[in-house]
Amino acid sequence: MTVQSYDSLFINNSWVRPSTKGRLSVINPATESAIATVPEASKEDVDAAVLAARNAFDHGPWPSMTGEQRGDCIKELSQALQQDIPGLAQLITQEMGSPITFSMRSQAFSPIIVLDYYADLARKHAFEVKRPGMVSPVVCRSEPVGVVAAITPWNAPLFTMMLKLAPALAAGCTVVIKPAPETPLDAYRLAEAIEKTSIPPGVVNIIPAGREVGEYLVSHRQVDKVSFTGSVVAGSKIGSICGSQIKRCTLELGGKSAAILLDDVDLTATIPQLLPAALMNNGQACIAQTRVLAPARRYREIVDTLTDAVANLRVGDPLNETTDIGPLFAERQRERVESYIEIGKAEGARVSTGGKRPSHLEKGWYVEPTVFVDVDNSMRIAREEIFGPVVSVIPYDNEENAVAIANDSDYGLSGTVWTRDAEKGLDIARKIRTGTYTVNGMSMDFMSPFGGFKQSGIGRELGQEGLNAYFEYKTINMPADYKI
Ligand code: NAD
């Protein structure tokens, strides 16, 4: 499949020449070859994009359109993107290496479900409510927060963009999207889809760039809110800039989630679901269940079953539908994962399968899916986000101990429990300090809030709560005799 390069940036619904000659190369991690280039936005381009978004917010029709009208526009965008889901999936796989089956479902189709959900919510939301107050009637309004800077990572490029764009549009905000410099191509597909809709000029602007220009966008005085998905290091920097300007900010950061296998676990049913939960997207997922907590009584049995299953995963060309594990997204990511494998060994954990580069693949930034056993939760491989296909199996004595280990983490994004007793699973879920939890499986419910406790972030995406994140609430106190 040939992949298109681009010469322009998408600003004010126009294809605009960038202000510098800087370019970003997109490298297919399976072949290590450049597949396309796009312009790298500069600070001047940020100024132009923010100005377009500011004008569209302050003077354009978008914020004052009805929820129904905005919902219709969002639906048009969903329909435009749906024209070529397989093409979108193939593009994202070539950008960053997701196995194509994962790309179809999670990278290409999920963003459309998110758009449809917020199209519906925009139509239904009561943007202005009249209600009795303490002293006199009040009119409560949900008003759009303003110009939003959306900054997204490479691992789920279109999906993370949509978690911000869809609710921001539903709320009436205008948006400047800065995709990750490694994965700008799907953002160009998004721009092409926006062109096919009635979304007015300046409402969505897309400018691929790296960290420095991203920071300039975050600091921009004409930006009212930043919504960021990425690492804790960057999130902490972005949060501090927003704090210094009292700028609204949502942070979706990393994770080190625990899958607790209870003593009664049915391994035959669990392992096929636990594998994708732990290793999805080649292990490059914030919600990956990378710590498997196993009861000491069944530790060896669980280790053996998991090790066999992981050893049988098919590693290779991510465009092949039978592939389970593709390459890491970049050479530096492979180096990072390999360094953690060495750290784990040095800490005294044992590799039961994997740990090397696959010998049958000459090109591509692959690492074998790897299981570490005899892991203690104090080890770095159990505490730090590796972001690759590496799972640690940690023994526990009793359920109280399992909950304590699961909670003994700086992160609090996701978690799972696996048991024949759903009520007991729910009881465990109530005790775990994470934003999302699943009993017997690994789900992300788009109609419900998603986000992190602790260092996994601040704020929530998805659900009604994800829409609320793009509102300023205004209370208007009316005269006592005002009829509501
Ligand atoms: P990253 O933080 O390096 O970069 C993310 C984005 O932020 C990129 O667009 C990058 O250019 C930009 N950026 C980096 N520093 C910045 C700064 N100082 N100012 C402004 N922009 C800046 O993260 P990454 O390596 O691309 O992504 C992986 C991380 O993302 C992992 O930690 C993963 O857990 C996290 N993630 C979290 C979620 C979630 O919903 N919680 C989802 C996906 C990924």
C-alpha cells in the first residue's frame, strides 16, 4: 500500500503552507523504512492555528449552535471516517506497528464509536437548565471552555485524538490538535474527513510537531484548556505550565495495572483473555495488565500455563492477520524494553519465555513477548511502565495481600480480577484504587468515565464526564418572581 506524503498543515479548514521547511519522517517499524513525510509545525504555525481556533470560537457560529446541530456535524465526521476503515487500520499499522486485527478494532473502528456516542450526547445534553435556587430561580448553563489544545501520543493515535475531539466538539469548543511527530498520517486522514463535513472553518486545526512546539502550544495565552495523553514526565511538565496560568487541563498518563487471579480462577477460560489484556498493541498500552498477581498455592501452575501461551504467540508482520505481536513503534522503544529486560534479570527475576529479539525476523524493531517470574513488587520491572510486551508474575499469599500489592503502585489507571465468583470480583474491584476495573476480562466502556487515580492522571475522558471536562458552568441568578 502506498502511503501519501503531505506538504501542508490543516488550519482554518484550508491546506496551509508551513512557515518553515522542517519535515517529519514516518518510519514503518516493521520494515525500518520511511513511508512518508509531513511538515513539522513551528511556533509560527501554532500561532496561526490558535488564531484560527480563537476566531472560530469568539466570532464563529460553532459555540452558539444548538447541541442538535453540532451533533449532526459530528455524525457527518463519523460517516466520512467510516468510508475506509480497513485503509485507516492499515495506515496506522504501518505508522506504529499495531497488529492489523487490533488496528481494525481499536485504532480505526473505536474512534468512530466514540464520535457517534458524542454526536448523540450533544443532541441530548441540556445546555441550559432552569431550576429553583436557594433564594431565587437560577439558570445553569454548560458553556464551552473555549480553545482546546489536544496533545496525543503515538500508541493509539486516532483513538486518543477522538477521546478529546469528540467531546470538545460536542461541547462547542474549537480545537488545535498536535499529534505525536511519529504518527501524523492518521491525523491527516482526519483532516480530510473534516473537509467533507459542515464543521465550520477554524473549529478543528491539525499541526504535527514535537515536544518543544507542543510546549509552546500548551503555554499559548489564547488556549483555554489543554487535554493531554502521554507520559507522566510530559504530563507533569504540562500540568505545571497549566497550573501557573490557571489553565484547565486534563491529563491521561501511564499505568502499571495488576491482573489479580483469584484462587478459584479457571485458567482455561482466563488465559486467552488475559493475553490480549496484558500484551495488547505489542504491550504499548496504558491500560495493559502488566503485573499478573497469582496465588502462591497455584503460582507454578499459573506461571507454566501463561508461559506456554505466551511462547505460542505469533510474532511478525503486523499487516498479517494471524500476527499476535508486531514490532515496537521505534528503535528507541526497543532499546527501552531491552534495557528493562536486563534490569529485571539483574534484580533477580527470571525470564520464563522471551527476552530476546526473534531470530526469524531480520528487519523490524521486534522483541519477543516476555514473561518474568519470581518477581517482587518492589522491583523496577514491577513499578515502572515498560511499554512493551513484558509481563511480570508476582505471587501473593491471600486476597488482602493481593489487593495491597495491586494498590502498591504510583499508578492507578486500570486493573482486572479473574474469578468464578463475580460478586467476590466486585468486592475486590471496590478496594482497588484505579479509574477503570474489569471482572473477568478487560473492557473500556465508552459510555462511562475513563482515567486515572494517582500518577495515572487528572480528570476523565469518555462518558458524560468526558463531555463535562469541556464545559465551564455558569449560574445566572434570576429575580425571585422569575417563572421557571
Ligand atoms: P510522551 O509524553 O512522550 O508524548 C505524548 C505527546 O506529548 C506527543 O505528542 C509529544 O510530542 C507531546 N509532548 C511531549 N512532551 C511535551 C511537552 N513538554 N509539552 C507539550 N507536548 C509534549 O508520550 P508517548 O511516549 O508518546 O506515549 C506513551 C505514554 O502515553 C505512555 O506513558 C502511556 O501510558 C501514555 N498513554 C496514556 C493513555 C491514557 O489514556 N491514560 C493512553 C495512551 C497512552
